[in-house]
Amino acid sequence: MNPFTTARRNPHLMVFRGSMCLLVLLAALAPVESQAAPPAAPPAILNGTWQLDAKRSESLSPILKKLGYGWLARKVMQNLSIKQVISTRAAGVAVRVITRFTNDTIVMPFDNRWAEGRTLDGGTTKRRSRWLKAKPALLTEDRFPEGLLTTIRLRVDSSTLHEELTFRSPGKAVLSATRVFRRR
């Protein structure tokens, strides 16, 4: 007995097979929900209140000059007392920078996608951030018309945070500086 000819004779069997085919087709077309675990919470290794140790930090003046800051602005920035309050959130790493002149927070998403970012002096930049796999650090890249500024925020030990800055512009020497922050 041929099952296909039997189906033609039995309308209930035809409806059953048609329903099964439809269910298989719908299951194949339905969006697949990931069975993977939700993404892990971002590391909180940078969290805390950090005070700039100006004596142990290198001068940012050459980088600031390449970014277009004048002599007076560079001198003022070089002598500022800077405190950073860093907190990891679901949306990114929030860095609150407190100086005599500013008390502002910048949130850096760590999804490694370029987006418009705000600078502390009111300007804008194209920015992306991501956690490094090789070491517990956050890498942030800022695109400026003058070049690319890369900042690596690295927790050295329980009481020390480094900001390793590198500025690259086409055809020019690479500039770098390290700022040292101590836990408060």
C-alpha cells in the first residue's frame, strides 16, 4: 500500500500531514533564541575614586599641543589637581572627572563600536572602547581631525591606576605619556 495514495483517500490523514509540515516550516522560520548564557557583567576592576599623582605622571603637553591646545591651556591642564570617580555600569564605564574647573561625567560604552563621544572641554569626537583580553584594562580610541588618541586604563595594583595615552597622526612621530592615579 502506497502511503501517498492512502493520504489522498483519507482527508484526515492529509490534514494531519499538512499540519505537521506547517509546524516544521514555522519552527524553521521562527527566530532562534540563544541558549547561551546572558553576557557576563563587565569587570569592575577600575571602579573607585582615583587622584592624579602629578609627580609620577608624564607630561601630556606634547599630546595636548598636537590636539591644538595653546601654551596657557596646556600649562593650566598640566598643573590641575584631577580626581576621577570610575564606576562600571551596564551602559559602559562612567568616568567622572573633577577639577577646579569641571565636574563632568563621560560614559564610555565598551561594545567597540564607533559613536559620537563628548570631550570634557565641550567638543565631540568619534569614540569606541573595549576591554582588552590580554590584560585587565579598558582601551578607548578617540578620532580627532589631528589624529587618533588611544587611552588604556589599566589597574596596576589595588591602589594604582595607569592611563597610558598614545597619539598618532599621519606622517608624524607617535607621542605617548602615562598618567598615574592613586586610590583615595
